[in-house]
Amino acid sequence: MSKTVKAIAADTPSTLIRISKVGVRTILVPNASLSYQNIEELATVLNDCTRRHKTEVILDCKSVKFLDSAVLDLLVRVHNDLKDNGGVLKIIGLNENGRDIFYATRLINVLNVFKDIHEAIRHNP
């Protein structure tokens, strides 16, 4: 089951984020760079996952060429919200630039970052 979402309503189609469900996992696949310019849409989707008490949210960044500090701040907040409610945010598929950003900010030590979906699924928080 797969759908796309829009910032205004989680059931409205969008071109930014595709959502699919695999068991208890919610997989979000953005198809563009993530920045302050489109953070509202990402925030709506992630906040919806938190509000609905999703236990495992996987953000697949394979098509994300860049992410900025506004997005990093959002990811930390959502990570903490999910963790406080017994859930987990997992980030996969970062390109070299994305991994460098996570290392430079030391968020690689805070957030759950994995090479691919197989590694993320094998890791239980």
C-alpha cells in the first residue's frame, strides 16, 4: 500500500513524499532535497506519524541530495517525540553529502542512521 501526501492534509496527493506501510513500519520516501522551503510538508507527514503513535518510521533519503539545518532540527524533534512514545525514527539511504552533514553535526550519534532498509529492519532499538 502506497500513497503520497500533502502538507495541508495527509490524504491529499503530493509530489514530495511517498508513504508506504510494511507491517508496523511506515516508510516515507521524499523525492527531492529537504530544506526550509519544503519543511512544512515534511513536518506535517512526520507529525502525523507521531500523532498516530507509529512505532517505526523509516525516512528513505535515497533521492535527497541535500538537507538543511531546519530539517535536521525537525528530525531531532520527531526522533525525540517518537522515542518518548515507544517509537523510533530510522533514516536510511543518505548520500555522501548527507552522511557528511550528519557526521559534522554529530547527529550520526543521536539519530538512527542506517545504510539501507535491510540494515534498519534488522536493528531493533
